[in-house]
Amino acid sequence: MATYAYPSPQAVFQMQYESVRRDEVLGVLLALLLGGFGAHHFYLGRTGWGIFYLCLFWTPVPWILGWVECFFMPERVRIYNAVQAAGLAAALGLTVPPWVTYPGWIAPGWNAPGQAGPAYPASAQATAEGGSVALKPSSSALIACGQCGLANPAGSRFCSTCGTSLA
């Protein structure tokens, strides 16, 4: 029987990110050439706007808007890719890659400096440190077992798998 190595979370992240990321040049070309049909909105998963453009494609309005929006598409594609990367990283339990937090991108629920704090739970408040996003420690964080390496709920005195003392 053959055994296969389990891929690291970073490898899984890269594979999944490459399958969901969008290309800026293709977004610009879709907005420029097929903008009247809303193809650039469908490309970024904005189905509502795409349908709106399809309903009005016979008028010059969506064609003009599509031509104007081709200048804004690179930034929209970058934001789309950043949101996808942040979601994948969160689902895999990885820290958010530093390139996701480039200047000009504000995470959903994050308020500007000087306003009230973020709209995230207190246990998962993100703080910008050195160009990357680090999560503050939570009181409900999992505890890793020193012997088997598996995670256990906070407050556990013994590992639920091997029985080793966690204190």
C-alpha cells in the first residue's frame, strides 16, 4: 500500500488560491470589450451588477460605464484577490499573508483610525504589526499537546488523545 505525504497548509493555500484568483488584464479586457453585458462584474462574482448590465445592454449606458470601469478594474481585481486570500487563510488557520494588507485595502468590518474599534469579536481582533496582520491571543485558544501535537480546548488539564498532562 502506498502512502502519500499530507500537504502542508501553505501548499493547500497556494493550490486553492490559484484556483480562485482573478487576472487583472483579463478583468480590464472584459470591462473594455464586453462591459455592456456586465462580463467584468460576473468575472468578479458581482452577479447582481452583471444582471443589471444585461438588462440594459441595448442602451449605450452600460457600454459607456464598462469603458470607464476598465480603468478601475485592476484595483477591483486586487481587492477581490485579497479577500479570497484572507478567507482561504482564515479557513486553513494560517495568518493572513502580508501582501493582503497592502495600503488602500480595508478589511470588511475594520474602521478607520480614530473611529470605534473593529467589528470583530474581542477574541479575534486584528492588529497591524510590521505589515502583516497578527491575531491577539484569545482566552478560548486551543492548547497543543507537547507529546502528540494535537489541539485541545482551553482549560484542559490533560490531552484528550494521549492523556498527557497539559499543565
